[in-house]
Amino acid sequence: MCTLMLLCLILLLGVSCIVATLELPPNVTFPAVFVFGDSIMDTGNNNNNMKTFARCNFPPYGKDFNGGVPTGRFGNGKVPSDLIVEILGIKELLPAYLDPNIQPSDLITGVCFASGGSGYDPLTSKIAAAISLSDQIDMFKEYIGKLKGLVGEDRTKFILANSVFLVVQGSNDISNTYFLTHARQLQYDVPAYTDLMLNSASNFLKEIYELGARRIGVFSAPPIGCVPFQKTILGGVERKCAEKYNDVSKLFNTKLSMELDSLNHNLPNSRMVYLDVYNPLLDIIVNYQNYGYKVGDKGCCGTGEVEAAILCNQFAPPCEDVRDYVFWDSFHPSQSVYNKLVDPLLQKYMHQFF
């Protein structure tokens, strides 16, 4: 497989700004945040995984992060994991669980298990040499043991039952495993493949529920056909969105929303919330000028057409001002876009966790 194809195993969805804290009702508390998923949320778990191309712990990644430090976040600054814990007033950054410098206090208030290149389909993580969802659950089980050692069993149960769990997956399954590598097309048509994704997602959610999670937000698949990489390879001279990719995202999202409703009815005290990022992100991409951006179809890094992960490096210098760009690289939006997505998202859906 060529480097460009392996590169696609990364995904979508980074300049710092002051983030307002979300006001919660007096009787509601979120002691911690836990994140599972892919590169949208990964805060550095892939840094020491030398088997994967889905790494970014080198410049120019982190260009606008705490003095220009590359941390393994797939963007120029903070990623949604960080912005969410900041908005909830828990802490400024959500550390990667595999960070060798992680502190006990970090464990108590939440960590990130996400791995760039992973997906709902187990094959997706194998192709990308990423940390699979099943491996992320194993990390979570190990984490629970550590937390019990720090705060005891009763407090651990309280933290797990009242914290926010977030899941972001699906894009790598659709863009890479199904379309780019054709690894599943001989076995499944699109409806059957989205069923495979859905079954994996449902089983994962049931498993973290059994481990104590109750407040679980599941992000929709994004408009993956509109990221610069897909526009470059599939969009023709006009670099249009790859609508067949978007159509699969929309089909999966419809099924995911219905499945979450079903799980909420069948799992006592569960608060599983469907978080729509497809539509607000698509609006920013299509109507980028309305949001103050000058470039909506290319990333800031290098040419902006194909560079991401290992191709976004010191030989692919970034644009002059990332604030003009919707995307940081050919897959991942800038922190500025994350800021515009995350706060309204929490304002819209947070009451469903109460």
C-alpha cells in the first residue's frame, strides 16, 4: 500500500482561544471526561506506536499549541477532547492515557483513549496499525483498576456513573476500509457495511455501559467526502465533495441515531446522546466565508491538498495564517473550526445527559 493510501487512515475533525465554561444545573456534576475514538480526539496515544503512519508528534503539528509543541494532536492546537473538558470546567487539556508523564490527578478527572486511524470495523484499526476499540476498552479496564487504587471502589463507581464519555469513530471505516482500500467491498454492499459498523458501535457501547458508563455522547460520522484529501483525489478539476462518501455517512448516522434510542430504552439509567457534527461541519465547509475564512477546500499545511500526518512535516511548511483556513491539513480542521463546533454542540445537547 502506498504512503498516500496509508495516510488516509487518519481522519478529520485546531489557534487557541479563551473558552467559556458551560453552566450546569446545581444538582449536576461531571467529575471527569473519557474519550474513545480516532484522530479527531487523539491527544497523543499514537506517539510511541512506531507501526502506524497515523502519527503527528512533530512540527508543524502543534504550531499554535502552548508555544508550538507537537504533542501528537492531529491539528495546529487543541482538539475537541481538550475544548470539551475546558468548557465543562474540569481542566484545560485531556491527556492521552498512554502519556508516560501522566499524573494521578489526571486519572481522576479523565483521560483520552482515542487512537488516530481506528474505527468501528476491527479491520480498520488493523490496516492502520492503530489502537482498536477492543484495545481501547482493555486500556479503560486497566484505568478502572488504577482509579480504584487512587480513590476506592465507591468513588470510582460515582465517577464512572456521572462522567461524560465521548465516542468518535466511523470516518476511517468509510473513507479507508470501504472505499480507498476496497477491503470490505467484496463482502458487503453499503447498507450491509453500515450495519457492520453499527453492530460494532452498539456492542462497544454496551460494554462500556457494563463497566459503569452512563452518560455517553456518540458523535455522528462527519461529511468525510468534503475534506481536502477527498476533494483532491475524487472531486475532479473543480475539487467537489465526494458525495458517495457523504451518502454513506448519512446512512450510518440515521442508523446510529435510532440505535442509541433503542439502547436508552433497554439499558437502565443510560443517557446515550447522538451528537450531530455532520450538518454544522458541512455548513462551515460549504459556507466558509460566512464564518470568516478565506480558504475552505485546502489545508494550511503544505499544498493543503494531500498533506496529513507524516506528509505534513518540516518539508511542507504551513500557511502564513491558519485563521484563514477551515482545515489545518488535508483531513483535520483547524482549532478555530473546532471552537466554532464544540461550544454550540455542548449547548445544544448537554441537557440530554442530565
